[in-house]
Amino acid sequence: MSKMKIAVVALALGALMLSGCSATHTAISKRNLQVQTKMSDTIFLDPVADDKRTVFIQVRNTSDQQGLSIEPQIIEAVQAKGYRVVRDPDQANFLLQANVLQAGQTDLRSQNEAFGSGFGGALIGGAIGNQFGSGGGRAAATVGGALIGLAADALVKDVHYSIITDLQISERAKKGVVVLEENKASLKQGNSGYKNVSSTEETEWKRYQTRILSTANQVNMEYAEAEPELVKGLMRSISGIL
């Protein structure tokens, strides 16, 4: 066998071993489901008497997972904390408004960027999955190992799922307290112009906003497996505020 053929075989075997080791390491280290939930900003609400523990709940879902319904779980979690859920916001001492912005498969970079931007921040999409590159003159020599490694990686996938939720809680101000709410917006005019609009009004609500990120990570996991655990983490965070 010529030296060139020996080199080709050696490089291919090396690539195979490295790919196999990588896939094995992923399969072992990510074999258990890992779920985390974190909140971008802490919210403190003033304690109130039992007769004032009333809350109006409004939930929206603007994500791709339209089958995801968290309102019943939120109601149950809030009631477990001793609050009474009312249908009329005028009868409530608290307003709890939530919007599910994203639910499904994602990557670590997208998760961190979305969480770091906080309440109302833009969601930046990220590539999902592994990326493969070639190495110039050695590409032909390692093609066999690369193909086998690709097959190994296809069988062992390090999967991340997340639910990103924006949460606003409004607390009714006490008698005699004046709350001024100022709204500002920049409206685009054509390709280069903007119109600034602002308004100030007196309101009876003190508002608090935060973003909640729930993540799940496990090898070869499906979204249907991750969703219940993600929702549990989200419920713990929401009910923990009250």
C-alpha cells in the first residue's frame, strides 16, 4: 500500500474515532433531562390583606406553538398561593398579563440573547444544529471519516428547547397615591424618517415587567417531552412573584 493510501486510511480512522468519541460524550453527559428557569428582573409586590388578594389574568401566545396553553396552569398556580381569580379587572387588586413569545427548539446563543434583551426585547433567531466544515487539501483524505462522523452525529443530537415569556404585573395603587404613566414611541415615516409620539396619563396601576426563560436540554429529546417540564418551571417563577 502506498504512503498516500496509508495516510488516507489513517486520517479517516482518526476522524471516525474523534466523531465517535464526541457522540459518545454527548450521549453520556446529556442523558438526563436538565431544566432551568430564570427571570430577567426581580419583582417585589407589597403584601396585602386576604380580601385584596384578587387577580385578573390575561395570557397571549404569539409563538409558533399555538397548541401551547398555559392559562389554566397559571390560574391553578395563582389559586394555590391563596389568590382569587376574577373576570373583571375593575374588581382586581392585581393584573397578571403574560405573552409567550417563543416556544420550541433553539440554541444557547439565541436563548442568551433573547433573555439578555429583557422584557419587550427583540428575539434574534439562531441556527439550530451542528455545522460542518472542510479543511482545504485534507478534505478528500477525511471524507470517509467525515461521512461516518456525520452519521454518528445524526443519531446523537444535543437538543435544546425553550419557552420565552414576557410578564407584566400591575398592582393597584393605594388611595392617595398618584401614578403617572408616560408612553413614548418612534413611528417610522418612509425609509429614513421618524415621528416621535408621547403621552402622559394618570393611572391607578403600578406596573412591573420581566422576561422569563425556561430551558430544557437532553440528548435526542422531542418537544412533546420537554414542554410539560418547561411549563412547570414557568409556573414556579410566575407563582413565586405573588
